Amino acid sequence: MSANNKPNEPEKIEEIILVEEIDIEIFAREDKKPPKAKRYRIRVDDKYYVVHQHSIMGREILVLAGKIPPEKFILTEKIRKGGVRTITLEEIVELARHGLERFNTLPREVQEG
């Protein structure tokens, strides 16, 4: 039996390359799709945070940025060449999405009267 035909060896279908850490803002600026990574550096308003997951809920981004309670804030994402879009608290954001640049927050205005 040759070395290439080992019994009980699973066949490699697709190899996924994981990078240690990427800054999604840099990939967006260079108009490149970010690869899968172990950590993602994201910008919320003027501060940077590192998250250890490929996707994150809007609520989690707000809590990470210290916007508590998250229900009192609006979260938006800036997409390169795509404008700004509001993210709901329960919405899942894929961090390795092409063009995702950064996040911004705004306080929800409570009108009295």
C-alpha cells in the first residue's frame, strides 16, 4: 500500500486558513474581503476592540463599547461604498464580510411630554 492510500484517513475537502488577528477597517479601506481569523479588531465610535468570534450580535457590540443598557442606543455599521445601515440589538453581524468598515453609536432620544 502506498503512503498516499492510508486506510481510515479522512479526505481533505477544503482547507481553511485562519489568521491570528485582522483589523476589519484596514481590509475595508483596501477593498479586500477579510479572511477568517481567530480575532477581529473592530472600531466602535473612536475606540478599538478585539473580539474572538466570527459573528457578533448588535447588543454585544454595544455592551462591548460600554453602551449600557444597550436598549438606550442605536448602532450603525459603515460599509465601504455602501453607506450606513442601522443594526438591531438581535441582529447578527458577520465580521469577515466584505466592506464592513466600522460601527457608530447614537443615544436614543427619549422625548418627554
